Amino acid sequence: MTIPNLNRRTLLCGAAGLALGAHGAAPAAPAAPAAPAAAAAAGAGAADWDALARHYDVAPEFVNLENAYLGIMARPVLEAFKRNVDLVNRGSSQYLRTRFDSVEKEAIRARVAAHTGVAPGELALTRNACESLQNLIGNYRLLRPGDVLMMGDLDYDVVQDAMAAAARRGGHQLVTVRTPEPATRQNVIDAYEGALRQNPRTRLLLLTHVNNRTGLVTPVAEIVRMAKSRNVDVIVDIAQSWGQLDFSIPDLGADFVGANLHKWVGAPLCSGFMAIRASRLQDIAPQAGNTLYPDTDIRARVHPGTMDVPAVMTIPAAIDFHGSVKLADRAARLRALRDRWVHQVRELPGVQVLTPEDPAMYGALTSFRLRGKTSYEDNVALARRLAEEYGIFTVARKGPVGGACIRVTPSWFTRDEDLDRLAAAIKALAA
Ligand SMILES: Cc1ncc(COP(=O)(O)O)c(C=O)c1O
């Protein structure tokens, strides 16, 4: 692994470089983050990951294995964000009107589009994945009386709510597909295939690439192909997978996608996007009567009012930092961290691991439960014990058919010994 793009300018300026350059004033240069010698050395290996980990300021008081909620910013990104907060606060409306609104926002949108593999006109910036997905679902124009909406039991609660609201509004049936446990690539595909066959009036399907309950990776491209062959439109939630797994948006084959950048890309909170295939733009109505943009512009599909401008300005710095390590290497690293603890506990009779060993079916996130401990309360209590007795922060999740579970999510700065500590704790608790 190398960190080729972490050149000095990127690290120092990031998005702020864009803004500050426009003002013609160089920022007071913060200390350049040390590019550790190990990081410069080519070739994959533990030393390189140690070098990447040193770019993060991580709370030392606990082991953070709950990195699926917020992806903390690497130090160069955090520094860029702080400069952008200062810049916006100092320049205020003058800065927003003369620089951000008129020039920089569009440059950032184009940058994010390039990062995802779609055309600039196919992507709109949003505040988060929920906003993207709510707008796509709520403004989908093609539902007719008698049509069925379909989602999965492991989809994200807020997005399930958006599907349920759309179904209620039009008097449509809402079908929920149960993900089998244990899951395999084939039985997940079969579950959706069977549900689509049994519900031939299905018009709109929600898929989640990496669900937030078990971490299972849904074979999205296969299911999208299958759905499209039945004239079913698919909205894909890539909130957890974008930046974590090695793919670009066109790989999914989906026409409608919602994501954030504040998890696995490591941008500041309140940065996200939606993507709509150009030929399908008219199938999504403008959001909340947006007249700021013409109907032919994807930006009419978002109407957020004032955005978190410093966060948006920092997106390019986050993309630069994230892109400094090949996505395939990042994805493999996260799977290796997950394997480190899972392989120590998977065969224990008292433990159930909720993702299969198929590398195509998991990334960083994997949930487990102690056999027989299936209630949410059981798992909240277990997460508390892990935190209080072992200093390990995780989270209880509910929703899988087999019951609630504990979600474990390492990240770029997680050390092998952190995962060994978790494995030892699980062994003790399951004994
Ligand atoms: C699968 C999934 N979808 C959607 C979301 C919502 O993301 P955001 O916080 O960007 O709205 C999350 C957040 O955890 C998630 O895990």
C-alpha cells in the first residue's frame, strides 16, 4: 500500500485550498501531518496500516468498535474543516454569495460525481443518506393504483418509514422481504426472486447494499438486474457501503442511489449525495416544489435550505485522503480486521455470527449474538457489559429474523490487539 496522493498541498489545503486560493490569501500553514516513512514504502503490510492509523486522533479511553455510525475525520481532513469553519464565519454572507454559492459548490458537486463514477448532472449534494433516500422514495412518480412497494427487513428504519409512508399515501401494499439466517449469497437472491415472483405488481424496490443491523452485503447488482427484467425500479441505499467496499455507482446498475460521505469516506457530518440516472430524472419529482432549479436539473430534487457549508467545502479533502489508498486495499483491510475477531469466536457453540464467510458478503461490519440471547434488551445489556467490563464500545441492533444482536465495526485505526480483546471478551461471556 502507498499513500500516493497525500501530497503536501492536499494535506494542507484540501477544500480550503479551493476557497482560500480564490481569495488570493494563503492560509497560515498548519503543521503538515507527518507522512510516516512506513506509509511511503510500497507494498501492503501491517506497517502501512499503522501509518494510516496515525492520521487519526482516536479517544484512548475506550476501544471504538462502533465505526458504522460516524467515520471520524483523518487529521488532514479535520484541519481543513476547521479552516473552512473559520473562513465561512469570517466571510459570512459575502463569502457564501460571491464564492461558495456561485462557484465552489458546483466544483465540489462535479468532484463528488467524478468520485462516484456518474456524470455531474446525475448527482446532487444532500445532507445525508436519509435525505437522499427520503426524497427519492417520496418523489417517485410512477406508482399507479394497485402497485406494490417492496423493501427488506434489514433496511434502515428511517428509510423503511419512507417506504411505508409512500405506500400509505397511495394506498399501496408494502411487502417486506425476510433475509434468511444464516444468510448466503444465493439464499438472499432467492428470497428477493421469490418475493418478486409472488408479487408481480411490484413497482418499486428498496435495497440496502450493507445493512446496518448485521453488516451483510446484499448482492445488489444481481437483484437490480432481476428486478429490472420484471419492470421493477430499484432505489439503493449505499450509506454504509460507499467508501467501505470496492465499487463505483455504475457497477450497481441502479437508477436511483442515496449515500453519505460522513461514514466511510470520512468527510464531516452532514455530507451526502443522491444519484439519478439522467434518463430517469423525470421519474423523480422536484422536492417540496423546488423552483430554484428547472425540472430538468437534478438539484431540484433536493431543497435543504442552508447547508452545512464548511462540511461541504471539506468534501474534496476527504475524497483526497480516502483516495490516497486504493479502495480495493481499504476494503480488504476492513475484511481482514473483521476476520481477526470473527475467526476467533465463530466456532464457539455459544456464539452466532450473522455474516457468512463468503468475502463478497461482508465488509467491516459484522454482528453476533450469544446463543439464546435474542431480545433487544439482552443485547443492550451485553453491549453495556462489553463497555463497562472490557472497555469496548459496540452497539445493540434489532431486526434480523433470528433476533437482536451486537454490531461490531472496526475502522482504519483499529489495532489487532483491540480485536483480540473483543474476541477474548466474547469467549468469556459465552462460556
Ligand atoms: C444502511 C443505512 N442507511 C441509511 C443510513 C442513514 O445515513 P445518514 O446518517 O447519512 O442519513 C444509515 C446510517 O447509519 C445506514 O446505516
